[in-house]
Amino acid sequence: MGLLEDIFGFLNKENQYIGTQRQIAEKVGVGLNTVNLTLQALLKADFLRCVSNSVYCVNPDVLFKGSRTARLNVLQQYKIGRA
């Protein structure tokens, strides 16, 4: 559960988590393979979307930290594939 807790704790205002897989593994204290497999599963489940190298956007329909208006803005960007 450490990876998900880390993601929840470090979302920016665009509902993004920024970090390389190696950084995530070191922060959470798990192996790189565990991080890779977990991220693949979260991407496949549409919990996360890879925005760019080391930048992941959490699906705002699942989790959002912020106001309702901000959530709707991020949700719109997520649905059109910009987030």
C-alpha cells in the first residue's frame, strides 16, 4: 500500500504525481520491479495516465485533492487526453 499512499500524499494541483520509478522505489522502500508492475496495473485500470516521462495524472473520477471547480477542470483535461 506504500506506493498508493505516496501517490495520494504528493499530488500537485493538476492531480499529477511526479517521480521516476527509481525515485518512487527509494521513497517507498520497495524494489524497482514492484513499482513497475504496480504502475502498469494502475495504468491499465485507468487509475493513472502517463502524461510525460515521470509524470502521472491520477484519474480525477477516482481521486482528487482540491475544490470541485478545480476537479472539473482537471477532469475535462483528463478526458480529452491532455492530463
